[in-house]
Amino acid sequence: MPDLSHGDRSAKRRELAVAAFLVAFGAAVLALAGTIEPGVHTDSLGPRAFPAALGAGTALCGVLLAGTALLGTGDGGAGLLAVFGSINTAIPFLLDLVRIPADHFQLFVVAGVLNSRFGSMTAAMHTLVIAILGTCLITGRLRIEKARLVRFAAISLGLVVAFVSGTRLLLARVLPDPPTRAQVLAAIQPRGPLAPASFQEGLPPAPAPPPARGIRLDFLRASGRVRVGFDPDSIPWAFLNGNGAPVGFDAEMAHQLALSLGVRLEHVAVPRDQFVAGLDSGQLDLVMSGVRVSARASELTAFSRPYSEETLAFLTPDHRREEFTDSVGLRARHVRIAVIGRPEWLEALSRALPLAEVAPVRSPAEFVEGRVRADALLTSWERACAWSLLHPELAPAQPIPHVGRVSLAYAVPRGEPEMLNMIDTFVDAQRASGHLDAARTHWILGEATRVHQPRWSVARDVLGWWREP
């Protein structure tokens, strides 16, 4: 059984108390029904039918409530009561209750078109059966034959098992498997035009002698290549697709920069904590990897003019997304939050959530892959949405009111004013041409993961009369 917080234990005790009351009330009604004297012109059970049914139903609800409370984490009663509400409202609630990603609600919506027809038929049959049973019970014509009941129950159970198993086998054969992370990444391809490019993991050997400060741009032009560093976990700004090729918003901008300079592009995948060392040693010419601007970071490296902004948000398990949308409520809670281990971010999180336990991480992948235990990861809305596409069990959560925004810029070596001016001019030109907006729509707003296919056709997709080129 999972560990329960103080609030969960209190909720469980309240649910058990309500369950005990329902069982006691039902038992009292059943006892009262046994004292009712039969009428002169009615059968012996008629006057007792309603109170007996009421008592039995109430006691059964109490037993179910107690069972769900003992087996669950404090929300069992809510799951039971949700059945009596609107099904379209209850299903999302129940998905969160049993910790199933809310995206599965779409399956219910699709299947509901067919299920509603069977539901109407079953409801009509249920009403007819209840009416017949009630009439027979009141008129004394109801006879209980245990052998027939057992046979009927066995046949019904067999039909249910056969139907469920057959449906499972049919859907497993007809429906495709959900795409894996590798399949999602493989479908993401770089957009053209592309510069001549190469890719390597890890910092290349440092040039000997290292380039003197102030001539990095001249050195870049003389070498005929530009080395751009990026962190592969900077989804959706810069990452590797299923084929191992660098893609993302900043990867596309790196190609545009190389084309505008007329040089070859060398993508270098390095951890975020090696950016500064790579720039200072000449192993990297610049970093294009969704780098967040801060006053403290500007002491170590120079930043170009901001090219985009991010809204701070949380990445959390799907069933807990509502917990992290209330900024005021979070300040009063003891939660464990993972955050990139930069001093300014650690201090900002401590100020925003004074009761939170901070878990520093080197990369969002440490939280996403479960290597660091935390309730949520402090990141941005853009990155949280991208990670949730690869891991549907996670979901972005936007705190209300908003906790702030951060600017993104490209990092260049210190003491290189000509190179910094060149990058600023490049950013201005890309913004004026509309390329920044187009790249944001494609990479940040999700166009890169959308597969555009022709409309479904019986002649093409079922009969196979033709194929799309």
C-alpha cells in the first residue's frame, strides 16, 4: 500500500466512519422490515419489500465504500459516488483516481458512440426486468430456483469472459500499438534548407594555440566551420531525433546561421555544465540550446539579444497536474521539486516555495526517467509539453497566477564584441523575416509532431484500390 500523507489518512478515516454509519443504518432498516406484519390481502413479503431493499442497498453501499477506502489512498468514496454523476464528468475524475493518463479519455469518447447504443438497449431491458420482478414479488408469484440461478450465473459469466476476451483479441489485432518514444522521435525530421553539417558527441580537442580573445569571428571564417554546442535534453529547442540527427528550434537556427556565414556547421552535443568551459577554450564557437538568461550567468558568458521567452511551469505525473496549478496553495505545502542545479534557480525556487524540498538535477531526463525522486520538475511550459509527448504519463502544469517568464538567448565567448554583434544582427534578421515565428510554430507549438495524412477512404484504406504517392 502506498505511503499516505496526513490529509490522506484523515480522508480515509472519514470515509470509514461514513461506511460504518451506512452499514449500521442499513442493518437497522432491515431489522425494522422484519417487524412489519403482513397485510390480510397481501403476501407475506409485500409490505417488507421496500424497507428490505432500502436497508440492503444502504448496507451494500457502506461495504463498498469501506472496501474502496481500505484499498485506495483516501479517494475510494469519491470514486464510488462519481458513478452517480454525469459519465462524461466521472470518467476524467476516475482516470486521475486510478492514475491513468487523462489522454485515455479520448478512447472513451470514440467508443461512446457505439456504447451509447448498447447502453440504451440495456437500460430498456433493465427497466422491463425490474418491472416484471417487482410485479411478481408483490403478487406473490416470485419463485427462487437455486439450480436455475446458478446455471444462469455460470452462462452469463462465460458469455462475459468470451466477449471481453474476444474484444481484446480483436482490438489487439486491428488497432496499432501506441507509438514508442523512438517512433515519435524518428518522425521528427529537420526542416530545410540545411547547411553542410556534421555531428559529434563530447567536446572536440582544444585548438593549439587557443584563439586570442577578440578574433574569434575571424578564426571562425578562416576555419570555414562554426561549432555550435547544444544539450541533447533541451527539448524542444535542441535534441536528437530517432536517427541521431540534431533537430529542434535552435538546431534549425544553427543551420540558418551557417548558411548566412557560408561555412560548414559542426553540431557538438555536450552537457549543460560544460558550455562555459567549451566557449572559453575555443572548443565551441557559440551555444544554441535554449539557454536561459540571468544576471549571474552573464558573469560567465556573453549573451546575444533574446530570441524567445518561456513561461515557467511544472512537469508532474498526469494524475497530479491539478495540484500544481495553484501557486498560493503550493506555498503552504511540503513538496519535493526537482530543478536544474544552477544557483539562481535554486534560490528562486526557495523564495517562491519556502516549504518545498529542492532536488537539484543536471538534466530534466533525471526526473523524467525516475532517477531522481520528486513530485514535480520546475521547467517551462514549452519544455514540459514536449516532454509529455514523449512520456504520456507526465503532464505540464501551469501555476495560476503565473510564477514568471524567462528570456532565451545564444551564448558566445566573453570578450568577443564582433561575434556578439554578428549574432545580434542574425537574430534581428531572422525575426524580421518571420523565420523565428515560423520555427516557433513548427517546433514549439507542436507542428513537428503532427503527421499530415489524407482523409480516411474506404476505397483506398479498406479496398486498396489506390495508394497515395
